[in-house]
Amino acid sequence: MPSWTRDQIAARVAVDIPDGAVVNLGIGLPTKVANHLPADREVILHSENGVIGMGPAPAKGEEDYDLINAGKQPVTLLPGGCFFHHADSFAMMRGGHLDVCVLGAFQVSVKGDLANWSTGAPDAIPAVGGAMDLAIGAKKTYVMMDLRTKTGESKLVDACTYPLTGIGCVSRVYTDVAVFDLGAEGARVIDIVEGLSFDELQALVPVKLVDARA
């Protein structure tokens, strides 16, 4: 089945981030977005551990492990960037000062509910971090994830079965095969990987999709 690579998904997200936006990139896959932001577009990247004004990942051999993001990955700092107390960072998140946050997820419902901190399994290690604050505090919450689990189950569902991070907070989902807008009309497909038809995409998920491609 055709699919986008992780870097292609990140590049697709970067296209949708507007000039001047203040953006938080969650741990894992979302951090790749920083490497695909257009050079002529000013996007201010925030990290919940207390950094703002990050640039792309450093070149190999130029890492500074005193300058890291929330996932403990080394980052670069653009001119004007700074770092500050963890409490100030969460005040930014909770105070509605982020335009966009991009998070990973275990499940997202067609209503925009987000489950990304635990599968609820007995041996699962809860890892909520600042996800709840980000999901609710940001003006827009985007999710990046594979459409299906390793066992073939859809992560886009009618209702989440995992513990929720936030209710009705996700507006757009970027996956390895399609991009979905979520809202009152349910899951609207706005982009599909080349080589995959709408009907083939519909067969991958248990929810009714709306073809909203221009």
C-alpha cells in the first residue's frame, strides 16, 4: 500500500503552519516538522521544558545537550530565542498563547477527542507530560500518527477506547496515507497519498469519511 514517509508527513504539516505562528511540537514524530518549515516563513517554536525560538535539528557533531527539547533531543536556537523556567512555559501553554500544537496519538475520534498518554493496558507506563495542557491550551491542535497500529487496527475511531487526553480538541489529523479535518461533519478527507483511492482509504477505517478534496 502506498504511504508517505515520516519526513513527508512532517513536510505536509509544515505547509499548513502559517507565517508568524507560535507552535509547540510534541515528542516524537512531530519534532520532524521543525526541519521542514520554509525558510521565508517565521514560525516561533516553543518547547514545554522552557525554550522558545528553536530552529531545526543541529548537524551531526554540533549537538549541545544543554539545549534540548521536551523529548531530550538536542535543538538549535535561532536569533532572539531564549530559555526560561518550566512554570513560565506552562503559563504560556495554559494561557492560550500557542497558535498550534502538533502531537502524536494512540487514538483520535471523529469528534476530535484525543488519547495519547496511555493505552490503559495493565503494564502501560503513563506518560502524559504536558499533553493535556497543550491539547486544550493551544488555539489549534494537530495530530501526526500512522493511520493504523502494527496489528492493523485503525487509530481514527468513532469513540476512543483509551484514556482521554482532551475532549473535542483535535481539528486536523495527518497520517501516513491521508489528512483528515475533524468537526461537526465528522472526518473530512482533504488529502490522500498518491496511488490510494478514496474507497481504499474508507476500507481502512471503521468511520464514515467525507471526501472534501478540492
